[in-house]
Amino acid sequence: MQFWENRIRRAIAVGVGAAALGAVGVIAGGTALARRVVTPERASAEPVVLERVERGDGGTVLWLRGRHADLPGQYSFIFDGEAGHARVGPVHAVVAGAVARDLVQLDRGTLQPGTRGRLTGWWYASPEAVGLRTERITYETELGPAEAWLIHPDRVRRRERGRWAVHVHGRGALPEETLRGVAPLAHAGVTSLVISYRNDPGAPAGDNGRYGIGVAESRDVDAAIAEALRRGAERVTLFGWSMGGTAVLRSATSGRYAAAVDGLILDSPAVDWPALLRHQAATFAAPRALADLGIAMLQRGLVRGGEPGGIDFPSLSPATVAAALQVPVLIHASRGDSFVPSAGAEALAAARPDLVQLRLLDVGEHVKLWNVDPDGWEAATEQFARALPRPGWRGELPDPSGD
């Protein structure tokens, strides 16, 4: 997620410079922004450097410097171009800009001074690290097979018959992002299906090799629900992070298998994409016209995204989603989210207080709310999952052909 932020911000910076040249510059800037929004990025920025390692009887302390090195909470330090993974605890000292954190666990790689990496909200390096029985499977999407992890509750007696969840990561992230949500659902007896989707490693490319900002991806969520139903699910909870939140909202409100969905859990969801892009433009004092032009280009298909014919932005607003919502929703959001403002989640909660429970924090960056308060986050998630009512759906699977 962090490298997506960097790319979007660079695109806006280019747009601001171009806009200074007049109308032609605004068009160039709007085009650049639109392309960045829907273009997958695989090279991640590594803005944090490990300055020194202190080993003692009390454990190992890592001294880090760089962007987000001082975020509150516990995080993964991913380094050496994704090859290394370490878990680090909360900040306990800051000296001359260097941040001290305890090394909780080194999962892979070697830590030494000069190592470069990034802090991410991910905590588990693999599905097996959650400590539950895991199967690696594929499921069929409209574009071809995609990889997924099937994670079972730890005891048969605790499994709730027919209860499943589909976990959907955010744009520019990987399925590992969602693993923080598996344990609380497993405690509630829910079997988890953690999916990859179009443009991920292990999944087919999307139309034009680009994202559909949750619209196209929602059809992969539909396919994952179908896979869960084929494997014995009787009801499915959808769990979406950032753009994954967009995808599951759409799947639950207008997807082919919406009737089988019993509820939604969202973390830092992108509920209002036009507002999100305007927020990013405003952060760099870019003219609103820059963001509006980028939105219009994607909507009309003038800049090709991952959705044939253009992206349906009017459907990606809190008001539209609220009108279509039919199942309970838990939203984890933060006023401290500098990338996706919490206003969209707040608007959705205000519009549907009968269905939406908003857990709003004052502190916590984008998709890093578990990291600030893991116990509270997991307790709220488990409690919500346990209380979800069974949906009324009892029918057969819809015809995959759509006839």
C-alpha cells in the first residue's frame, strides 16, 4: 500500500507541474493521475534504513530511520526487496531521528546495519504463521484460475457449520495484508478463504492489465463466494481492506451471490473514490480540475482501466452504497488515515445507522489500525462476526452463464 501512495503522489506532483503550463498541462496531469490509479505497481519503495542492531540479554533492538519509522504500534519490517521479514514492537525511544523498536521475531532474512526496507501493517509472513491449518488452492474466476489460501478454525468442535469468510486485500498489496483478520474469525468458528485477484502474482491479468478500482475486482470476489459455496459454505462474511473494501461492498450489494452474504467487515475502506482522488490532489495543492479530469477520463474510458467501457464512479459513493446495503457492516477507520480519509466511512455509517457499526479511531494510518490496537481490533471483529444473523438465502447457486 505504501508504494501505491508514493506513486499516486508522484503522479499528482507531475500534474501540478504540468498544470502550471495551462490547459494542455492540466490534461497531461489528469491523464497521468488516471493512469497511476489503475496501473499495478510491483516495485515497492524502501524508505526505511536499519542504522544499527543492539543485541543484549533483554533481546534485540533495531534502530530505524525513515518515513513511517516512528508510527505508533507494532509492524512488519519487510526488507531486501521482499526477501526479508521481521516483526517489530512499538517505539520505545527516539534519538536524533532514529527510532528504537524491539525485534519481536525474525521470520526470514538477515538484519544488519544498512539494510533497507519498509514498515507495513502486515504482521504474518505466511498463512501458516497464523498457526491454523492451511490449504493452498485455486479458484476459478472469469479470467482463469487464481490462487487462494483456505484456513480452518483450529478445532472441529469450534467450527460453525457452513460459516465462511472471504478476505480481500487492498490495491497494491498482497493477500498477506488480510491475515490479521483471520484469527478473530477463526475464534468465532469461521473458515477463511484468503484470495488473490486479478493483477496479483498467482492470478490472471485484468483487462488492459489494469485495476478496476474495486468494480472489476468484485467479480473475483463473486467467484470466491461461489468457491466457498461449492465447498459447503451456507453463508459468507466478506472482509475487505482499502480497495478490497470497495470490491466487497459492490459484491454484497449487486453481486451474483449477494444473497449468501451475511455481513461485511471493512478496514480503512475506499468508500468514496472521487473524494479520495480529490483529497490526494488537495494534499499537493493541485487544482481540483486535475482530479476531476482524471476521474472523467477513467469513467468514459478515455484512459483505459480494468473495467470495459470505463469505471462507474457514480456507483462508488457513500449515498449509492448506503441505498443498496442490506446486511450488517463493521467498519474499522481512523481520522489519522492520511491516504483514504475516514469521511467516506463516516458518511456511510451516518446514512445507515441501522446496519453500519463504525469503530473510529483518532490514531492509526491507512490499513494499520490493527497495529495500533490489536486486542481491541480483534475483540470488536470477533464480537461482530459472532453476532451476525443468518441470511435468508436457501437457494441453489445462480447459473454461472447468467441465463
